[in-house]
Amino acid sequence: MTVRKRKDTGKWVCDFYYNGERIIKTLKFARTKKEAEAAEAVIMNQVFQQAYGFEAKPDKRFEDFVIETFLPYSETNKKSFYSDVLICRVLVKEFKGKTLRQITPPMIENFKQSFLAKPTKHGNRRSSATVNYHLSILSKIFSLAVDSEFLETNPSSRVKKLKLNNQRTRVLSDEEEVKLFSALDNNDLVKNIILIALHTGMRRGEIFNLKWFDVDFHRGLIQIRESKTNKKRLIPMNSTVNKLLNGLKRKSEFVFPSPKTNGRLDNIKRSFRKAVELAQIQDFCFHDLRHTAATRMADAGADAFTLMKILGHSDIRMTARYTHATDTALRRAVTNLDENSDFSNVLVTKQKGQLRELP
């Protein structure tokens, strides 16, 4: 980049040579060096297009492209359309007024860092996973812009995502479970959803999508037709789940319909968060119910391959953490060593003052 600031006017200027010709342009609307470099990139691209006889598409504003191209694409091709709309509101607020070519990797890096530092609306620290998901949506927007020939390259490709620690296995204790159900009081809908999560390991979206058609009481199975990995799977019903589902009234095709629309339930975040706070349970979210179910099954002796089928994991490594990281399993393993050790018997004898040599 060859931008400079004029001393007499204070305006940014781009100054470069192309095929022996010097090109100087005043960048009237650039306020910072980053904005000047972004404007220069647009001008250099226009010069290149004209030199080779290409008819360049006019630059497009970021918010217009999101509304006209990305959101229709998301609605047609993605299950996460509602989430994409919310994320696009954040992205449009950040890059509003800028054209696609004006948005540079440094701008995206600045957004990444500032968004991570900004607390959530509840005052909590924003997670790296949330920031990365926003970056993924932004990258997809630019990828579609490249496909539509508004851009030559995707500027997001030069911005690194944040490192994640995906080994979280927060487990609900028996005491915390009692407190949580007590805090829900008469909210039977959320109580039932939590109970299903604890006894099946189903994801929140899978529970919301569950229809009576998917429940086979004769075989004692629940069929998951719409999952995160787009793979169908079967989950056996234990007596708790069977009794619960048999006792529910069928008000809709959905097992847990929305009380307002009788259609698909959207979320229970507010009720769940309120109950967790009332029960004074620290550092616990809805997805941890899935971790709890998996950990309890592992403690009961379920192997990794069995858990993998029940949970619907695509990689056995995701499941393996439950089979070797639980307190019960660790204590049982260490206890087995104690029972089979001759040396431990020698120590016990020594403590009694009756030291004997090993045979």
C-alpha cells in the first residue's frame, strides 16, 4: 500500500504507478490510514479491470449484500437461519455504510478483538466460540460475494479464529439436580424438557424438534431425524422417559410444543437461566445436561462406542472424554490397583508392627 497524508490539506492520498503511469487520487472520505488503504485497494482494482478490458461489477454495500443475497441463501439452505439473522444484525451494525471491497482483514481483526472484549447483554464474558461463529458467518458472506464476482478474494481468510477449549464437561450433581427442579416450581414444560435431556443426552434442538411420530412406544425407541450432524439415530427409552412421555397430552405434532403457538418451541433460555440462578448453581448451561447424561452413562459402565451411538457424535474422540474423565471411573481404576497390590499388603502389615518379608 502507498497511501500518504498531505501536510497542507490533511487529506489522505493514494499514489502508485501502473505500467509506467503515475496515478494520484485524493481519498476525500478516508479518515484513517486503514480506511485510506481500503479505498486504495478499490481504486487499484478498478485500474486493473480497465487495463485488461474487464467490466467490473460496481461495488456493493455490505448491508445490501447481506439482505439481498446471504439471508435468502441462509433461509433456503441452513437450519440455523434464525441464528444467522441475529448474527447479521451484529455484523451489519459493525460494517454498515462500507462496501464489500472496503472491508479489509485489519478491520475484521479489529471486530474480532472488540467483540470478544465486549460483555454480553447479561454482563457475562463473551465466549471464544461465539466470536468464532460470527467470524464464520462473515466469512460465508464474503465467500458468496466472491462467487457473485463482487470480490476477487475473501478477506476473512487472512483472519485467524480464536483458539477453543472444547473439553468442558460440567456435570450436574445430584444435589444440584434437586435444587434445579425445586427452583422450576410449577414450570412443568421446562421440567419435562430437562428430564428428557438428563435421561437421553439429546441436544436442545433435538428435543424441540421431537414429534410424536418419532416416539415408538412399542419398541421403546426415540428416533432423531434432524440432528447437528444430519444423521438419523435411535435412542432407547428408559422407564423414566417412557413414563414421562406416556403421561403427556398430545396438543400438537410436537412433543413439547410452544405454549403460545402450539408449534415448534423456540427457546427456554429465560426460564432455564432464572431457575439456575434461583438454585444458585454456578457455571451451568443447558448443554451441560447432555454432558451430565453422558457422564452418568459412562459411570454406569457404558463404553465409548455405545455412547457415540446414543449421543450422535461423528468422532469417537468426542465421546472418549466421558469414559475416562469421570471421578467414579478414576476412583474405581485406582481402587482396583489397590486390591491387586502385594506391596500395599506389606505396608499394612508394617503399620501393625508385624513387618514380614515378601515371599
